Amino acid sequence: MKKISIYAVSLISIAMLLTFPVAIMNAHALTSRQSYVKPSFPDYVPNGMPDFDEKQNNWGPAAGVYTWCCPVAVANSLWWLDSEYESLMFPAPVPPPIISDHFGLVTSVGPWDDHDPQNVAPLVTTLAFLMDTDAQRTHDGHLGTRWTDVGPGIQTYLIQQGMVGTFEVHSQTFPSFAWIDNETEKCQDVELFLEFWQLNGMIWTNSTITNPSFEMGHCVTCAGSDLPTSQLLISDPYFDVAAPFPPPVHNDAQFVSHDAYTVAQWIGPPPSPYGPFPVYELTGYWATMGLDPSYHVFIRGAVATSPLVSPVHDVATDNVTSAKTIIGKGYEGNITVTGENQGTFAENFNITTYANSTATNALGFSLPSGGTDTKICTWNTTGYAYGNYTIEGAADVIPGETDIGDNNCTCGVQVHVGVPGDVSSSKAGAYDGVTNMKDIAYLVSLFNTKPSSPNWNPNADINNDGVVNMKDIAIGVLYFNQHE
């Protein structure tokens, strides 16, 4: 049997129900900080960490040989993380078959919900390719999944899903129970890589296991932990101890077998097969496999997918400007608004523009995490009184948002609504409350100017069509000698 440090053929949830405390089986009943079970979310992990089964769909080199436990166990983790963030992002998450997807870690590849059982096989298949399971990419003939390919495979998946700014992947060789417990409790998704050895007298040998699915090692998904008893709750892609189900049934995430297993540091004698490195084993896992007590199952390594930052909803109005400082009553001016998504979720929200306290427009924004966008709207001043107006943009307070101090932004200059054509006075370009020959002369001086012109003044474009011409002069003549 080859060591798992070279290959990890199956990523499995190992363990036996045995002595695991009853409370740990019920996430909702836990109140102690020392016991933790991955919680349930409605869309869609109704019983906590999924427990997908690798014994299906020819996930292996031959009938009865299953080598896809690594992608299956990672699929458990990603499915759970996506469900968690779906609930954080969307106020009313709904399970399949209703199609409802508001977070892109797991996405549907067909006309069904991302958490529909039909989406399990495509997710696992994608991960298996990215992890080079059964040499799908390298074609070098190896079976199973190299341990060193799992982390990079997950990282590539995160890149493909646009999640590199939200999650990271890190690994740990010979993780202690305290490390596993801490990572699991921090809601970081953890897969354990198991390696099998046999102790003959005082000599360690790589064990020869009759089941070919385990010849090169095995892996598991952590579903919970109990610090006082040093036990792990595990989803197992191969074995079901707590609640056996037929393999395809597990594609519905409600059907899980969260098996419990005690973790103990190997003390010896003899020293562990790894020499000076402290190593932990799943005590008695050999019994789950139907082996005698000379066999030992050591935790060779772990991979964790972790949030880079705490999930947060946070949108902002970044900037508001008005192209004009003078608008003729009944005419229009352009307002430019920049929205920003400062949170970790993609967001759909509105920014409403105001003139003093009156709403003028609602602009829709759809932004990824860290995204910005700029939109232009027109303010029609029909019905507004003469006077100065403060222009403001106000972003919606989205569900779950707490940092709302930057949702509103005020334009740096006030906009005056005046007599149409009143665009100049004894001071060129300054209104004086009446339309007269000073304004007509000013419009003539800017005749045929456009936004690209060096002397462009949008105030002179009275009808807001992008050019100063006879139409604007005609408006000035129409309102000639009219006062505010």
C-alpha cells in the first residue's frame, strides 16, 4: 500500500457512533463552547455537513473500486459553505427544487437549483478533474488523488467561481486534535487525510488492505468536534455507521450519517512510523474496516477552506456630482452617481437621488464584492420652485448591513433652479435671477460648443441635448425679461 503522502485515494468520513455524546449529534442542542457541530441551513444542508457517497456513477477505475473520495469530501465542504453564505446573504433562503441562488461558491450546471441533488455529480466531477483524480489531467496512470493536488485543485475551483477574495486554502501536516477542533469550530471546512499502517511486533509496515478502494489511503470531512472527549463527527464518503443509506440517496443532503470517532495521540511503543513527528490516530477505525487491532489509522494531513474575511453586507454611495450648477425650471440636468459594494457578497441595491428632501430617481446597482459602478440619471425640474437645491444619493440599507454611515453622499455644490436661459450676468456664467441680453450674448459666445469643446459649459445647454445651439438661444428668447 502506498502512503497517503504520495496518494490519497479516498476522502472518507470515518468513525463509529460508539461513545460520542448524544448532544453532539444535535447542533441545535449544543450550548457548550467545547462541543460544536456544523449547523444546518435551509438551502440546503438541513442536517448539517452533507455526506455524499463516492460509491456511485463509476467514480473509480473499475466496478467496485471507488477512488473519488477526495473530490466527494471536498464537495461536502463546499456545498456546506455555499449554504452558509446563502443564508447570510439572502434573508429568506429556500431549498430545492425552487431555484434560488445568491452566492456563487456552488453554481448550477443545469435547469435546477445549485443545491438540487442533480448538481452533486457535476460538482464532484469538476473537482475530480481539477484535483487530477485518476490522472484525468496528467494521464500519468496514478489512481485516486495525490494529496498535493487537493489544495491546488480547490484553489483553482475558487478562481473559477470568482471566490479568491472570499476564501483561501491552507494545509497542515500531522494536525493535532486541538488544531482540527479549532479549525472546525471556526466554521472552516476541514478534510482529513488518513494513512493505514500495521504493527507487527515492534515493526511498522505499510498495511496491505484487501479493499482496493483503500490501498493508498483515505480521507474524511469534519462535521463537528467535541473537545472534552477528543472526538470528531465525520461525514464518510464510503462508510455509514450511524445511519446507513444507499449511495445515491446521499445526493440529497438531508440524508447523512455523521459518525463519531475518538482521536488520540500515538504514544507507543514503538514510536510512530513517522519518527519524531507527533501524530494522532482515529482509535479503532480498523474495526470499522473489519480489520484486527494490529492496524492503525493515522491522520497524515488536513486541508481547510477558510473565509479570508468575516462575511459582511456593506454598500455605499461613493460619489454624487451634478453636471450643471444652473438648471432652467422645467428643464433637465444630469446627475452622476457612483455606487460601491464594500462587503463580501454580491449585492443588488438601489441608490436614490434627492433634491433637498424630494426623491428624483432610483438607480439599480448589481455589484460583486469589491465592485463599483457609475450611472447617470436626469433630474427634471418641472414643478420645482426657484431656489438652491442640495443633491444627494442614498443607497438602500440592505438586509444584514450595519455600516450605514457611507450609504449617503452629498454633491459638493448646490444646484440652482432658475428662469430658463438665465445663465449669465455682469459676471460671465453666473445667474442673476433674470433672462436678458447678457444671457443671450453668453449663449451666442458658446454657440456650437459640445462636451469635447475646451470652453464647454453645461449650464448653457439649456435643453440638455449635448450642444449649445439655436434651440438654447430660442429658449432664452422665449423667457426674455422673465424674473424669478
